[in-house]
Amino acid sequence: MAASMSNLQSNDRSLTSEAFHHLHQLTDDQVNWAYEIWDRLRDDLRHKDNLRRVHAAQLLCNLAKSDPEGRIVGDLPLLWEITKDERFVTARHCIQAIWKIGLAGPKQKEKLLQGLTERFRDCREEKNWSLIRYDLIVDLRKLYDHEQDEAVKRLALDLIESEEDLKYRKKYASVWK
């Protein structure tokens, strides 16, 4: 783990990629060393290198289930910033991982659902707003698939229904078929 964390911050992109994939795989399951790397990852959310930002965001989302102190709740505002990153690919990768926070516990899930709702409602003026909304609906679907929580499904369907453009409403609804 220590070598992978070191390589994650390397200038060699192949080393960085290999380290990220290794850490991502390790953090798919609950780990007892989350806090050993937490602060470093949180600091990387503001790094000038977009790859460092996105790797940090995705790993923190994965580590939420290994966070008994609930640190992720305090770090959610930083992650929401990444979902608006100047590099859309960075933002999108964060959006596609953020749903995992909802698996960490009731408070984390509540804060996540609030954030997903706000992000859905507030992204309309952004360049890729329809793709952002689609990804947010997919997040809700993934969370629902893991927990079968009808409140998550209801939220998703309500957000879909709030879309004024029928073309996009149909696209978002296709996630729930």
C-alpha cells in the first residue's frame, strides 16, 4: 500500500496508473488503513494535476466504507467541487464514483442524496449538463441496486420527472427500466 501511494504521486504516468488500479482494487473492500492515506488523498483534491485530483476523489469515495469516524461527510464539499472540475473528464470520473459514499452509513447516505439532488438541480447552466444529470441518475440507480431503498428510487424518479425536456427525461428514465 505504501509503495502504491508513493507511486500514485509519481510523474511517470504508467506507474501512477498501476498504483491507482492497485489501490482502487484494494479499497473495493473495507480496509483498516484508510486513515493512513486519508489526509494525503484529501490534500490531492486540490492538486494542480487533474489526474491527482481524480485519483484522490475516486479513492476517497471507495474508502468511505472504511471510515468509522465519518470523515467523508466533512470532505463531501471538496468532492462536490471536483464534480465541477475545469477538466470535464475529471469531474465525470468523480461523479461516477461518488455514489459509493451512500454505502458508508445513514448520515453519509443522507448527505450524499442531498448533494446529488442539489447537483442535479444546479447543473443546468453547465456545458455538459445533460450528461451530468444522466450520471447522477446512474449514481442513484447504483445505490438503489446495492440497498434496494425505495426512497432512493423515488428520489431518482422525481428528479427525472423534473426534467422539462422530454428527450432527456426519456434518456434518464432508461436507467430505471
